[in-house]
Amino acid sequence: MVSRTATAELDVVSLSLTTYGIAGLPTELGKKVASALGVIEEAIARYGPSHLALSFNGGKDCTALMHLVRAALYKHSTDCGDATGSSAPLVSLYIQYKKSFPEMDAFVQKSIAHYDLELVKRGGPMKQGLQSFKDSFPDIHAIFVGTRRDDPYGDRLQFFSPTDPDWPQFMRVNPILDWTFEDVWGFMRQAGVPYCCLYDQGYTSLGDVDSTTRNPALLKNGKYQPAWTLANGELERSGRSTPSGATGSSSAASGLPIPIREARRADAAEQF
């Protein structure tokens, strides 16, 4: 398994072979990986690599998605006749928290070099951050987002879901929409995906420092276990709370995935 703190140059050939190898397995996880890659490949065919971006800030879901996107981009390059599979840096949008975990910021910085990212940081609120991003990158038409159906309001989304008319206009591409908490960790462990060290310290869902604690369901004999050992995925957000004084509305959430709601700003780290 690849070290979760690896900073070595990405071996995109091995990454792609391993990822597509998992997709070819006759397992439920294999089917979900194949489906996610199919959505990513469709997005690449629709928009072209230079018009796509990734929502990324170090959470597990967007980390798994980043790995999948890199595999698909490599395959696209080789299918187009580039024997080296080279591609431009992947534009990645990071909507920042007011108080983020230093460990998450460190992981994001390591991922820039490891996955060849062009990281673009923007402050909240979400709507203003997205508009600023669109103003700076007008050629980006679609953004890969690590939203899942079991996220709040995630059941309203499709693999391709445009933003609402009163929001900055992007197509949200949600390749792992049908994945579960267990699927994310099953893929990352099987594919050797590096991840933020906080997930080894009892955290299962990462957000703002003030609204995120270790998951009490992982406390065993006085010690917190790694996130991937959580037996019940429905308890994924047991270590999360709404920041004091936060407000929001479900109508805002319909514009983009859950993180749009200021009441759940903490979810933005993982989904957009």
C-alpha cells in the first residue's frame, strides 16, 4: 500500500493500470469503480480536458475522485496517441475554511506535486468563491465533485447536474454519486491512494476545526481507530457539528452540493 504521506512523483502508468484493474474485477466495488470511470470519461469526451476542473481540499471523497480522474486522463491521453500519457496540470478548486486543520493543508500541498495539480484557493462564502473562480477561469465548464447520494441532499443529484440559474454556471460532475463510505475506503486501500493522516487518528469526516471532532464510534479501549475501520457507515458524520451561529437554507443547497449551505460549511472540504 502506498504511504499516505507519499510525496514522490506520481507513477501515472501504475496508477491507471491499478485503477482500471480494480474496475475490471467482478465485484460490487469493481462495478462502482467502472461506473465512476465511465462518468469521468464521458465528461472528458463532452468538454475536453482543458475545460474541466476538480473540487479538492484534502477530504477522503475528493481524494479518491482525484485518483480516478488522473487515471482516466492518462487513458484519454494514450488513447489519443500520446504514448507518454502526458497531460496538463489538473485545475483544482479549494474553497477554504476560516479555520482549517493544518494536517489537511499539509496534505493538500503534498498532493499538488504528487498529482500535478494547479490548485486555486478561494475564500467563502461558497457562491462568491465560485464566481471568483469562474472569473479567473472562464474556460472551465465543468467541475468534478466528490458528492455521494448519502450526503445531505445528495439524492437530488445526477451524475451530471448543472448549477441553479442564480449561481455561477458550471456543470457539476459527480462520478462517485453511488458510492458509500465503505466504497471510498475500499477503493483507496485497494488502489493505495495516499490520504490525510487525520483519518488514522479517529476522524471520519473532515471540515472546519470548530465543527469537527474525532468520531466517538471509533474509540476502542481508550484509543481512536482509523476511519476505515468504522463498522457502520451511517455514523460517518458522528464527529461533526454545525458551527455556532451558522445559517443556511435548502434552496441554497440546490444550487450546488451540500457544502453550499453555510450551516454545513464543514462538508465543503469533501464535496465542493
